Amino acid sequence: MPELPEVETVRSGLAPRLVGRRLDSVTFRREDLRWPIPCDAIAGLAGSDVEEVSRRSKYVLVRFSGPSRPHLLIHLGMSGRLFLDEDVREDPEWRLHEHWRMGFGDRVLRYVDPRRFGALDLCEEADLGEHPLLAHLGPEPFADAFSAEYLFERSRGRKVATKVFLMDAKIVVGVGNIYASEACFHAGVRPSRPAGRLRRMDCERLAESIRGVLAAAIAAGGTTLRDYVGVTEDTGYFQRELRVYGRADEPCGVCGTPIRSAVLGQRSTFHCPTCQP
Ligand SMILES: [Zn+2]
């Protein structure tokens, strides 16, 4: 499942290839993915230019020209991939599970999603903050609003396990299961510790570790980008850098104690009992 680093990789691959280009055709092969697609409204963007490609949580936002500054919201769901064909002379054949495509001169953006949990929507800039998919989201991990002080304040009185707390998108977006385990390891915090018992120092380390593991994953994802924009179904490229995730019974790289696995909030969790008291 694409996580924040994969989506950021997609965003950074698309931005230089789409910004300044004019949308000249939109074709849908179905009218819904996870939810209905506003096909007519999106087709009405034809003739507008792409002004910016940004990201909010795991949504890629493509801003078009026009007085209302319309944003296309793209979510990859569980298995979605975006491909950008360049130097296209004639319409490429449709791939298996390709659901929509958009033409930008000699470039074609194509969306392929076997499981169809992805989403495509359109929203004017003024309404983005209230969009039902975005309204409840906490700060971005790289934003100034996400700080040690913020984590400390939000965790007061909370009995929920630290790892479950960090994976709550209302607290901070983009900290998936793998990254939450890794961040707890780097911060020296046991994932099961009640969030309300985090000290200021722990929050400082956690905020720093979350940014660190996500930045490393984004850097690794960036290296897989070649002539297409896409994400793979697994996170293999990041696997070698994982310190605890998926390493049950292997010796901890710092102290040699066997890594332990447990289930927290129905998700598998890994920690070093010595390094993470
Ligand atoms: Zn250890």
C-alpha cells in the first residue's frame, strides 16, 4: 500500500513533467473508484493549465488554472499507480486495470488500480480545507505545526499506546505501520508505552525520528524513479534500512538483543526490549 514517502515520490516525479502543461483530453473507463468520480466536472478542466502539483497526506493535488483554482485530488488507495508516458504520438493501448487517463500534449497521465480503492475528485481551492477527505487531517510531519511541544500537548491524558497514537492521522498524517515502529526504535520509546507517559524529551526524539525515517524513505523512493512515475506494490527498496520492522528474533543492530514482535492496535509491531525501555 502506498505510504506518504511513495506518494511524495510520485508528486516530485509529476511536478516537473506536468506544471505548465495544458490538459487537452480526459478519458474515463469507469465512473467510480472507491467513490463516484465527478467525470463531467473533471472533463470540464480541459483547456486549463497545470499550475502546481502538491501533496496533502497521501493525496496528490494537481492545481489547474482558472478563477476558482480547481484542484484534482488523486489517492492511490491500496494498489493504485500513476504512469506518465512522454513523447506520445498516438494513443497508447489501455493497460489492464487502467481506469482513467489525461492527455497533456505529447504526455499522457494514466491511472492503473487493480483493487480500485483509489479516489479521484475535484475541489475548488477555497473548499479544500472542508473537503471530507482532508478536513479531519492533522499536520504534515514536515510542517512547523508538527513539533515536540505539539506531540507533548496532544498526548497528555492519553492512555493509547504511543505507536497507535502516532499512526492516528488526526494527530499527524503519513506515519504508517512500518514508519511508526521504526520511529519508536530511533527514539528509544517502547511502542506500547501509553502516550500520556511520554516525556518532553521523548516527544523531541519522536518528532525528529518520524521526520528522519520518512525523509530516508522519500530519498530511497526517489532513486527508483526513471522514465515513468509510479510506485511498486511493495516497499522492498526501503527494506534494507529497516532496523526493527519485520526483524523478529534477529539481533538488534545496536545492542544484539533479539527483536521482539507483538500486536498493537491489530497491527504487527517490532521493538528492541533493551533499547526501547
Ligand atoms: Zn537494542
